[in-house]
Amino acid sequence: MKICTFFVVLLIANFLRPQFNFSFKDSIPVSVFGVDLQFPWAGGLNNTQFSDLDFDYDGDLDLLIFDRSSDQIRLFENLGNNYVPYFNASALFPSDIRYRLFSIDYNQDGKNDLFTYGIGGIKVYKNIGNSSTGLQWSVAKNLLYSDNWGTLLNLYVSSSDIPAIVDVDLDGDIDILTYHISGEYLQYHKNLSQELYGHSDSLQFELRNECWGGFREDVNSNSVFLNDQTPPCQGGNVPNPEFKPNDQLKAHAGSTVLAFDYDGSGVKDLLLGDVAHPNLILLTNGGATVNSNSLIINQDSNFPSNSIQANIQLFPASFWLDVDFDGNKDLLVAPNAKNVSENEKSVLMYKNTGTNSANNFVFQTKAFLQEDMIEHGTGSIPVFCDIDNDGLIDMFVANFYAYKPTLLKESRIAFYKNTGTNTQPFFTLVDSDFLNLASSLYGLRIIPSFGDLNGDGKKDMILGFENGTIGFFKNTSVGSSISFASPVLNLNDANGSLISAGQYACPQLVDLNKDGVLDLVLGKKTGEILYYRNTSGTSFNFILENSQLGMIDVATDTPDGYVVPHFFEHSDSLFLLVGCADGKLRYYKNISDSLNQGQSFQQLSDDY
């Protein structure tokens, strides 16, 4: 019986101890089209937000990355002239962070704090860690409020937005620029910490301007109207304009704001991104002194016009920080729209060839960090199998989808051949679209499992489809050449019923009942696992044996489980790892004696 190993994440088992463990190993080399990747196992990037954070308190600024597509936190350690990924960074941060995350030292104690999403606004965590204790956090504010001319209101920021959290008036405390709920006007919320208390460690805001910069953004496009004359702008140069009714205000769409002094004039300029557009707009502030309510006087919708335009699908967000270790802050641009944006080459990097007071951004790459990772879009699922019978375990990487212009998606499988050895593997990308599956219109999240189902000694392929069904691909390879026959789709079980997981079938071929033939298990979108027993080793004959194997249901609190099962054997005993949509691994034992309907596996961990 030949079967291929199916892993949810890349883990290396330590089988030398009676009670085995897993340890993370990221030293296995990977080559993509002749280029050796620097950190191939870092995990890929989708909708990323970037900040500086000295997480190890060694005196230099490391790179904090928040991926809003999965609410995942990454850290890249600063080694002086390059970055290295830090494993399991999320464990160092609060568990309720979602939608956005920025690291900013609001109290000027030399340690960057966290600004994240609070219901309808902003939540703040204070950094109370040190070099002895490591990162530690305490809640500074569950929600920020602002005085709106005598009425204390939630400082509103949409969950889709990125506000500018920066010292606008240069008085030493952090202010906030964020769009009005209408999405047309930029509001200025001044922090009164310095004025009231003489220090920066309070977060007490007052709305000082409803139309900061005197411009209005069109609700139907990303056009910007300078020196706008409609309320509340009224020409823009009015101190503290009051609230006035405006029945024409539309629902907020989504915006990203970067406020920085682009040209060294002493006042903040703006880089704006809009939810429905791929470009950034630079707005130049015409003032020379802070707190003068100066107007935005110029705009560049092809920014940066001196280099390759920052154009990325969809909803670009911009970040100003030094990522090439030369002391000048560079520009990173990434899509902020979840599920509808570029997800393979999705971090534009522009080197600042000027200075921090006279910025000049020059395009370098459209895949910052990603070009050194295994990157195949969203929801990658690796499968390991010696597909060419050379005695070395190869790697296949399926995905949920990869972005296709414009606003389209495709699912495909990448094939990495092991060109090293079994003890020192070296994975080389041979085909980024194995068997041209992307053009086969099988839908999203096509997932393979390999094993000999007809007794000819070759590993056939079962493919799980978006519609919940599976297909059989017979292996017709001769020698090391890899080929498969045309697929048999919509496989039926032994009773003539369609084999189906409902939606997004995730198959694994494994001999569950130890009878010498490969059975079929299917992970379901709804959180359960199906078990089909195989009664034949030469023609496969699947019979539905259990509709909720092990009584597992990982989606009790959500309709989406997207179960990825992986059974594996150690010391003649079966174990199970289950990956799912929440990003956690469930770990089970007591498998072989609990295969019947209604029997439960023993759960060892719900977050392994």
C-alpha cells in the first residue's frame, strides 16, 4: 500500500522520545525558478499593515506585520541589515486584535504601544514589558472618545479604515485624523494631553476640525475636491467649524490615511487610499506652520509620479518606515480589501532615495518579503508525496485561491520536487500550476490527496472540489515522467450515492481500519469529518461508514469550519491533527477504536 503524507502545517515530529512532540523547523531550503528563498516557511502575506516595534527590547526596531485577511500577527526581527521571521508571534500579543493594528509610542516612554480596533473605533494597549519580562500589555483605553463641542462621543473609525495616528500639531502627543462617517471629510481630533497635563501619556481628544485640509472626497469615486465650499468645509480656513446639518451625506465606503511631512514644509501631507480604487493620491499641504488650518493645495493621483505608480488591487494602504536599514523611511503599499485583492505579489516597496524631510520614493519590488517566501495566494495547504517514485518526498501546495485581474480568483496546485535527500530535503518549484488545474474550472480550494487506489503501485490522486464532490485521477506515469488520465468526476459510493461533503471537500486517503486498503476521509466546510470505508484494494469501493467521525465539529460557533484532517501513525497508533478556519490545530488520539457512528476521539488539545 502506497500513501502520501498530508500536513496541515509544516511540522517535524521528534519520534525519539516515548511521548513524541513536534518542533518547528524552517531551515529546509526552497528554490523558486532558480532563486533560493531566504525564509520560505514564513507563511505568505495578503492584506498587510506594517509598524515598527522593538519586541525583544534590544534597542533596534523590528518589523510588526498585521494581516487583516486572517487577523494574524507576524514579527520580523531586525538583525542590523536584514530581517528574519520570529515563529509564533501571535502568542506575544492580546488575543482580541482584529481589523487593524499599529505600533505607536503614545506616552513617549520609548516603548511602542498598540492601537487596534475597538467597537466602532479604536482600542489602545499600553506596552508594559521590558527586556526581562518580554512583551506585556495592559488595556489603556477600551475605546477612545472625543469631545465634540461639549458632548463626549466615540471617536469613530470604521472597521475597514486606517486612520492617521500621528502628532499633527507637533506638540508631543498623538492626534488622530479620520474620515467622517460619511466618508467625505477628514476630521482632526486633537489630543489635549500636553495642554491639560504637561505630558503625553493621556488620550484625551477634542474634535477641532470637521474638514481638515479643506478638501472633500467624492462618495462615488476617489476624486478629491480641493478648497471645498460646502459645509462643513466652508472654504477650509475656518477655525473649529461647527457641526451643521447636511442631508446629502452618504454612507461611508472606506479609506486609508497616511499623514507625514512629505516635502519638509513643517506640516502634514496626506496619502489617501480608497476602497474601490487601486491607486494612491498624494495631497500636498500648502501651509508652513501647524495649527493654521491650512489648505491642501495640490494632488497627485498617479503617485509617485517620479517612479512606477503605486497601483495595486484593491484599496491600497500606505506605510512610512525604514525597511532597508539606511535610516530613511521607505514606503510600503499593500491592499486593504479582504478577499478581493492581490494576494501573491501584494506588498509594493519604494526606497526613499531622499531624506525623511525631503522624501523621494523609487519603486523596488511588488513582493516585499513575499519574494523570499513560499507564496501561492490565500489558504495554502501543503501535501507531501513521492510522486515520481525516486524515493524522495516531494511537496504539493494547494490554495484556497489566487487573485486574478480583475476581481477574479482561481485555485491551483504548485509542485515542488525534492532535489535533495530524504534527510536533507531541498524543494525546487517545478510547476506553479500542476496539471493546468487552474484552467479546469473546478472552483476554489481544490485539494489533493495521493495514494495507490487500484493496486498498480502508482499513487493516484483524489481531488476535493468547491462543490463538495471529489474526482479520481488515475496515475499513468511511466518512469519518472508524471502523467494522469482524464479525471472521473462526481464519484459515487458503493451504493450509487454521490460522495459529497456539501461544500469544499478536503480529502485524505488513509487506512483507518487497518485492513490494508486506503479509506477516504473528507473534511467539511461545516466543521465535521466524513469517513468512507474502502472495501477493495484494486478498484476502490467506498462505503459511508460515519457521517461525523470522532464526533468532531470545529464550527460550533460559526458556520465555517473548513476542516483539513490529517491522520498520521506513530508506534502503530493513529493520531489526528485538524486544521480549520480559526487558524488553530486540534489534536486527537484514540482513533482506531472509535471509528463507529457516535464514538468520540479523545481530544488532547484544542489549540496545539
